Amino acid sequence: MAGAGSGRRRSGGGRSASGGGGAATAQRRRAPRRSEEGLIPVLAAAARDVDGIVRRPPTRPAVRTKFQVVALLVREERARVMGDAELGQARRTEQLKRLDGVATLLAKIAARDTSLLALLGDDARVSEAARTLKATMMRAGGLEPPEEPEEPAPVQPEPGAEKRVVPRSVVARQLANPFLAPDFEAAAERMAGRPRRLAGWELLEPLFRSFEQAPAGAPACMPLPGGQLVQVPAGRELMPHQAQVVAATAAGHRTYLLADEPGLGKTAQALLSARAAEAYPLLVVVPNVVKTNWAHEVRMWTPERQPTVVHGDGEGVNGFADVVIVNYELLDRHVGWLGDFGFRGMVVDEAHFIKNKGSQRSRHVLALSQRIRERAPRPLLMALTGTPLINDIEDFRAIWQYLGWIDDEKPLGRLMTALEETGLTPADRGFSAAARTAVIDMGIVRRRKIDVVADIPARRVADLPVELDGAVGRSIRAAEEALTRRMVERYHAALAARSEVSDGLDRELVRRVAATELKDSSSKGGGENVFTMVRRIGQAKAGLAADYAAQLARNVGKVVFFAKHVDVMDTAEQLFADRGIRYASIRGDQTPKAREKNVTAFTDDPEVQIVVCSLMAAGVGLNLQVASNMVLAELSWTDAEQTQAIDRIHRIGQSEPVTAWRIIAAQTVDAKIAELIDAKSGLAARALDGAGEQEDAGATDVQLETLVGLLTEALEAEAARG
């Protein structure tokens, strides 16, 4: 339907200036005030009429039509007022305020009869009666309605549209926010970035070549402020290099290709930057393996903000959350409502996943970022990747487009303006260096561990929570519930056998019941117990842990992968083979000669990216400091085993800080075991500084305390339910 802006103002008011009541009548007739002229008074009167009728249900079809027409004209009149260059600022402000008053009344009407909200959608059908009424109201407001265009041909749905879903909670949020004011700042910025002197020049290829031909030691990081203090939650500490990016965002920077090496805290930088920019709601697109970890990090770094994670068809999505986290594989199903959600910021983790612009996930990511840039004033857009910029600059074409720096043909916005301001063309000698600087200043940030070695501990453990989805996850949680239920029944049976009545939780009895369960689990008998459950969790995590190790290998080079069980090692090695990643293997059944051959392959052959190690066979006596990152796919029962594994790479000769990525199955006994190991070994902040002696509690204590924790939580929950 054509907008009001295309209508023509009608001359006169439709009545003759002469004749009728004579001069005396003309003197008695009050001249209309300016506030009573135009379309807005007509809309206000119609809205009041609808308000009065809706108070006496049911709402008749004619009233519904009037409600829809008023809402359409409010939007179109707002756009016309905003785009009228001849309108003074004071007059524009006055008219927008009056339009807001009409919109507020419509919102109250819709709150009384929520069925009216369906008439506000972009896809709502506009009947012939509504078109006729709209023309009538426009003429009453002094506007000539435009001619109606011919009915367009039906639009064919894009491939995959039939699979798309809209979670009910998201619908509720959209209905709660039916009026969204249009934004014109993004369009103004696109106009400002149009080429003038460089019009007609091919610019993208020279930009790419400027990175490929950069001299050794050329800067790869934008200028960043230093020394700023960034407020973080109690118990958290932000490293200086992290604070620099947050400070730059607070100062107004809004687009980043954040390419710090893994282990330098890109997630925290992104979340605190979103807080500094007030970029909420925030969309976060991530690989599946780190989806749960992002929700954990949101709660840790910005506890005042609520995350929601999209799983499957989105049944559990909270449409009113501040941070929406979705993995690449689900974009096909959810891209529709995500594009209409009203995000003010977007973070893409492991952004090299979108390097192939022809892939479906790349198209979805680019479409979402374009939608956000069109609707939000200066949104925060961040692409996170640990991949070195010197790999293949073509990999970053899609990332630059996601950030709004370029399109398919040319630089855009501020980048084009910066290139114009160099005063150079691609034919000039200094263009390459100036162009590279212009791109870097758009927001490329690249720091290596060795660059910020003073900021970070010499070695540390970083937990990566993962979600066990599907039948395997349900089976493991059911087994944990069965184990807990068995201990609860034992506890109540022991209480019933006593002659005296005990008030509250008998913690000594809890410990005895847990000890009995542990003894039974250690015996030769079969059945589900704490040991078989931990084994199954390790098997379920194997693919996720291997996937993360593969990502690390791509980003930072060599990686050590530790597991306890052979089947976990087998799963990991199969995944590496399927992805064309060369690996070495160190197992307990190898001869000394085979073991030495595999160690040499990992340490000396640059093509061998990963070594898969048995925690028992390779935990001691190996020197693997050619790597500074390791993945602990399965948990040990003691900190000593974990520390021995980390010491394979944290040795004399290691020139970089060491990070051990510990894969934790969220919402399972796995998380409890990790907490107990850390509590008993003094790893309060996941930092291993190697200072002081640590007391090793022993495997049996951790096993017992795990069962005690499970039983205690179950009994406390039972008591709370009454």
C-alpha cells in the first residue's frame, strides 16, 4: 500500500469562501487552529472512536478495519514527517509527539482486545474496505490518496522457508512491542559513504592485496585506548588487553574483527562491549560446542542480563531475554523471527565459519547483520576468530561484509570515507599501506599470547561447558536421577529403622549412605553407578571435545588432546581423520619405539596438528611443549592426574602461557566432579600459578563427596517441596 508521503495536499477545504451566512456568520465562525489541521486530528478522533467502542465487546469487523487503518496511517504519517525537509524542527517535534499520543492510545486499545494485534503485522491482509476507508481519512486530513498499484504477483517462498518456526515466547514479545519507530541514521551513514573521487575505481581487490603484501612486522591491530578501568562483577578480573576493547566500545567504536588467540578472553570482551554499547537485545551466533558456554559467560560477566539458548524448534526460548544464543546449524529454522526481533547488536563466534559466502549459514548471517544495520542506529557488530589474518585474506571477504565494511562490489560507509580522505587512488604508490591502515582502523584487533604474556597466568585451566543433547543426554540424566533416587530410598529406609525421630537433614547418615553406594559401585556387580555414569559422560563428550580441539588446531596450531578411555580416543581420531587433520597417537599398548615415533611426529612435523594422548599412558615422562593449548576431554578423579597432564606442555622451554581447556558436561555429575577437584586442590579462580604446595585429596574422597553432593541436593529439594 502506498504511503501517505506520496499523497498530495489538497487546496482549499472543499467549501466556497463566499455566500452562505454572510459577513456576520463569517465573523462568528472561528478559524481552525493549526493543531486541528491536517491528518493527525483525523487519526486522533478515529482512535478515540475505536477506544470507546472496544470498551463494549465484541469488536465488530468495521471497528477492526478502522483500527488497522489508523495504525497504518500513523506509521506512514510518521515517515512523512521525518522525511519532510521543509518542516522546521519545532514543528516536526510537535507532530511526532502528537503521533506518539495516537500510537499510545492504539496500544491501550490492543491491550483490551489482543486479537487486534494480528492486524499490525507486515503480512496482515488489507481488505478493500480498509483501502476505501484509508482514502477517505486521507482526504479528510487534506491529503490526496495515491493511486493503488496493481496487485503484485505472488512471491515464491525462499528455499527452506517451510521449515521455519517462530517460538511462542517470541510472538508474545512482538505483541508486547507493536510500535517500532523507524530509524534513519543508518541510511544517512550509507549516503555519506558514497564514493566521489574514487568512483569508478576497483577497490576491493587492492584492499585484499594490501594485507597479502604487507611487510613483516606491519601493524595488525587498531589503536586501542589504555589504562581505563572497566567495572566487572565481584570476583571477576579483566585483563588489561581485554579492558582496551571494552574502553574503545565505550568511546563509540562499534565494529570489530576480534582475532585474539584462543585463551585471551574474547567472549568476555564481546559481552562487556555489548554492555558498554547498550547493544541489547544481542544476538550471538556460535558453533554448537560452545553454545552452553556462552550462556554461562553471560551470567558470569553481565549477571544483570538474561541469556536464552535456542535449541531445536525453540520451545524453550525466552522471547524477553537480553541475549539470544543460537548455533549456525539452527539458523535455517530461525532466521525469520531473528531478523524481526529488533536486535541492536550481533556477535559471530568462530567467524571463519562464514568464509564461504555461497553456504547457507553464511547467507543467513549476512542477511541478519544487514537487517540489524538497517533497523538499529549504529549497532555493535563483532566477528570473533582466532584464525591468523595471514592465512587467506579471501576468508575475510564475508566477515568484512557482515561488519558492514564492504558489499559485493565496493567499500561502504566509514571505510569508503576513510579511503577518500587518503587523497590516493590504487594507482598511487602509497595507497596499499594507507588502505590497509584504513581497514585495520575499522576495528581489526589481533593480539597473541606472547604479546600480552604479562597480562595472563603462566598456566591456567579454562572450563568449557557443553550440553549433552538428544537421546544420549536424556539417558545420562535419567541414569543420574535413578542413582540419586536409590540413595534417597536408602536414606529414608535407614531413618525409618531408627527408634528416635530426627529433625532436619542428618548429614552423618547422608555420608554413610553415600559411602555404602560407593562401596557397592566399586564391587564386581553390574548396574548403573557413579563410575559407569562418568564413563558414559566421557563417551558422550568425545565428539564435542574433538570438535573443539579441531577448532583450536585451526586457530593456534598444535594441540594436545587428553582422554582416559580408548573409545573416547577412537572417536576423536576418527573425527580428525574425517576432517583431514593429521594427528599422532600415544597409547598404553604401544611399544617404546612406536611411542617415540609418534612423539617425534608431533613435535617435529608441522603437518601433524594434534596428538591424542591417553591420560594414564602419556600423563608422565613426555615433553610436548611445542604446543601451548590442550584439551582435557575427560575428567580425572584427582587434581594430580590433571596437573601431570598439563605439565606435559608447561615445561622448561615453553615460551608461551599454557591453557588447558577442560570439557564439562553441563547439568550432570560431571560439573560436580570438576568443582570438587578444584575445591580440594585450591584452584579457586581456574588459575594455576604453580606457587605453593597443594594438598591432593585423593580419588576416593572426590568420589565420595560427589555422591554426598547428589544425595544432599535431592533431600534438600524434597524438603523444600514439603
